[in-house]
Amino acid sequence: MAQIILSGVGHTYTGAAHEEAWALNPLDLVWEDGRTYALLGPSGCGKTTMLNIISGLVKPTRGRVLFDARDVTDIPTTKRNIAQVFQFPVIYGAMSVYENLAFPLVCRKWPRERIAEKVAEVAEVLDLERELRRPARTLTAAEKQLISLGRGLVREDVAALLMDEPLTVIDPQFKFLLRRKLREITERFRLTVVYVTHDQNEAMTFANEVVVMSEGQVVQRGSPEELFEYPRTTYVGYFIGSPAMNLFPVSTDGGALVFGGTRLRSNYDAAALPPGQLQVGVRPEYLELAFEPGENTLAARITGILDQGSVRVVALLVAGEPAKLSIPRGRRVPSGDVLVRLPADKIRVYVDGDLATAGR
Ligand SMILES: Nc1ncnc2c1ncn2[C@@H]1O[C@H](COP(=O)(O)OP(=O)(O)O)[C@@H](O)[C@H]1O
Ligand SMILES: [Mg+2]
């Protein structure tokens, strides 16, 4: 495995003069050896461009790509020892599963016995031992994706595993299974993994670290917990988590934040905040129903309840602002007028969309 460094890497497909308009704005980014990363963002934000620069399918307009301090910017994909899985499985349908897995090794002129050994080893990991004689085209989409992965894994010295929305063509009931299998494999092989997805849930459950992109830029990187607890911008707060983070307009009165006439206790000194449009963010998971007025409670009205499996999402108006609150299934939900509490230590303050530093 390798540590991968992007040094001043940026890309434009159209030759745009301004770097802010590039598909990938120039950036420095390090992918540590043996860690699993999710590259997350909406369609068109530059995820595939970044992945293809790592693999060598795209040569960056600017900057250098290093694998373990070796400059690979001018080295073609085939020489970079990358295992890749794309949205659609890349397999040879007429060949058997065995032949598909053996193919990269046959190309490298490995001796037959060594190929057989290696294919058996990888087939075992992928749970494909009983399918080795079958023509690859008769497999399910999920199994075909495993073969695409297996063809990368059979090679020695795989520098990294790159996956670009690999669950796209997988039936919903198999998505969970395949994702678990991919996790198992990445842990067992201690691979450096970059997993591209536009699905925040997939990113948060798959990766050690999530890299969030927006319009050609990395807006935040961190553990799933950091992104959940401290979204650096309202964009990340909105994009990560389901439902999205609640955002409420607030004003200040001396050192206090004020929302709907209520002075809020929080970890922030409102008097020390920079000027700008103020919002507080509170995750739906942390908003609480309260039974009597107290610290940080506000009048609210319940407008709907949505069942989401293990949790129920309650839609409400808090001091007239739309909000969501999620509570575990089985807890009774009142109707009509209620009180909600914004727990002081769960309040985040945003100034013009950027997280302010708490200074108490
Ligand atoms: N081959 C290409 N030629 C021109 N523009 C492209 C090409 N590939 C991607 N783009 C543009 O670059 C931007 C980023 O695309 P992409 O990296 O594919 O995003 P994502 O994978 O996040 O959906 C988009 O605006 C897209 O239209
Ligand atoms: Mg893409």
C-alpha cells in the first residue's frame, strides 16, 4: 500500500482561466497509507476527476501526484498498481470467473501454479470459490463488482483501491451486503481506499475519514463523528446527516444569542463573534421535547410525523421556524403545541455560513 499525495493538483477540462471555475480547484491533499476514505459530494462537484487523477486516467492541468514520495504524475494507469472499481462492472462476460481473476496475472506471465494459488486465495476472500467455473456473464451485478475488485486484488503490491460509486447498479437488497463485504476486504488487505459516493449515509458508514467536496473544492475532511458534531459550514451540516442539521436565525443581546425571544445558553460568547449573518445549528438527533419551560426551551408546534424505520422524524415549527427532531421508535410523540429544548453543548454557531469558534 502507499501514501498518496496530491501536491498543488488542479484540473480544468475547458482551459478556463480562473482556477475557481476549474472542475478541481488546485489543492494539497494527503491520503494516508492503509486508511479508508470516502470522497463525498453532489453530482458534478469533481469527485471522479480527483479519483481519475489519482489513478492516472486524467492528467492534472497543474500539480504533482506522489505515491510514497515517488512522482507518478507522468506514469500511466497500467503502471500505477491501482485496483479500480467503477459504477458499472468491468468484466469479460465470455470468460469464466477463474479466467477473469487470472487475467491480470496471465498478462504478467506468472507461472500457472502461482496463478492458481493466488486466484484461489482471492476467490475465497470474495466468496466466489464455488463460482469459479461459471461464465462471468451469468453472475449477479453484485458478484460482477466483486470480480472487478478481485482483478485488482490478485496483483501484488496494490498501491491503492479506488472505487467510483460502486453500488450504483446493485439492487437495494444487495447494497448492504456488498458494502459490508467491501469493508471486510479493505480491512483484511489493509488497503489505502478512496471510495467515491454522493450518498452521505454510505460515506459515514464506510470510511475512517470523509472528504466532503463542493464545486471543485474540499470543504471539510474528518472522521464521521467530527463531521456530524462539528460541520465546518452550514453546507456540510446540511449535506451530512439525515435529516439535515436544523438551522435557526438568531440575534445577539450582549453576550447571549437570542432565538424567538429566548436567550440561549451555549458554549459561545456572542459578544466575541465576528460580524455577519448569524445562525445556530442543532442536529435533529439532539433537539429534545421538553415537558416544562426551562433553560433553552422554546414553544413549538408539531406539524407532522414521519416513520423512518428505527427512528421517527417529527416535523415542527420552533418559534415559527421549520425544524426536524428525531426520536427513537416506540417513544410517544405528543401532538399540537409542545416545548423543545436546544441542549447548550449541542448548539453550533455559524457566521455567514461558517462555523464560529466556541470561546467560553
Ligand atoms: N471529460 C469531461 N469534459 C468536460 N467536462 C467534464 C468532463 N468530465 C467532467 N467534466 C465536468 O467537470 C465537473 C466535475 O465532474 P466530475 O468529476 O465527473 O464530478 P462528480 O464525479 O463529482 O459527479 C463537472 O462540471 C463535469 O461536467
Ligand atoms: Mg462521478
